[in-house]
Amino acid sequence: MNFSIKTLALLASASFVFAGCMNSKEAYEKSKLSGFVIDQTKDLIKKNPPPIDFSPIEKRLDEIEPNVQALDQQSKKTEEVINKLENSLATIEKLEKESKSEFERSNTSVIFFNSGSAYLGANSMQELYRWKSGVDQAKSVYNYSIEIYASADKTGSEYANKRLRERRANEVKKFLIDVLGITAPVNITTEQPSHSKHLMVDRRVVVSIKCK
């Protein structure tokens, strides 16, 4: 069989191209296989992630836990102390309030007058002296004001009774300041919204104290 040089050259070229094609196909298959393996590996990792070593964190938590427990205990003790103090303060406030109320109740005096008069008699002056001695016992304990409430019976006119109540209140105030030496603030109330059934009871001035 005789082949020309041109034919041999074509055969050689064809053989080279064929070999190249075979090599390209093989490379493609290998590349395709590699991609598959990579995808499978990623999927496995996603479904079965590698374990994370938490031991350093757990060790640090173990070291911190006693301090946290100590702080918690200290916080509970502090809360107990605060609760006791609050209870004590509440008790003190209650006792102080009761003491002030008792002081106010026990230091109230009533001065009576004759009909249409604002004159302080000897008995009225003696009653005011007695009242002041009781107030002086707590003078340094409480800060207070003196309240004067004046009344009059219903026999006179409204205008006359108003003037009479004012005269009675001012007469008592003057005696407290000028004679007894009272230095606390003195408040006067002369409004009288109603009358009692007994005329003598309405001819009065009530002297009391109000703690601040």
C-alpha cells in the first residue's frame, strides 16, 4: 500500500486531533467529578458540622461562677437589710404620727365667756396657764403652730356675733403672747358654720396646737 506524503500528514494530524479530543474529554470528566466531590463535601459539612471546642469558655464560666454566686448572696443580704430598715422607718413614722396626734389631743384647751363678753376671767387665765405648761413639755420636740377657734351663741345678729368672735380670739391671742410669752405662730379662725343646742357651749374659744 503506497501512501503519499500528504496522506501521511493528514493521518498524523487526524491522530493528533483525536488524541487531543480524548484528553479534553478525560479532563472534563475529571473536572466534573471534582465538582461533584466538592458539592458532596459541602453538603456533608452542612449536615454534620464539625464539633466546636467550648472547653475554654466552660472553664472561664466555671471560674466566674463562684464570684457570681457571691454577688448574688451579697445582693440578697443587702435586700434583707434594706427591707428591715424600711420596716423600721415605717414603724418610727407610725409612732411619731401617733405621738404627734396624742400631743395635739392632750394639749387642747377650752375657754368659756359670758354672754356678749370677750373678758378673760381668772378661771380662764388659770386654764391657759395649765395649757401652756403641757405645751412646754414638748416645746423642744415638735415644731407646731397654735390654733384659736372662736365661737359665739346665736342670740345676737350675725354682724355682732362676728365681731364678738374676733374680740374673743384676739383677747386670747394677746394673753398667750404678752403674758405667757408664746413665740409659736398663732392662727385665728372665726368662722362658725353652725351652733350647738346649748348657748353656753357656743360662748367659747378653743385653743389647740397643730404639729408640722
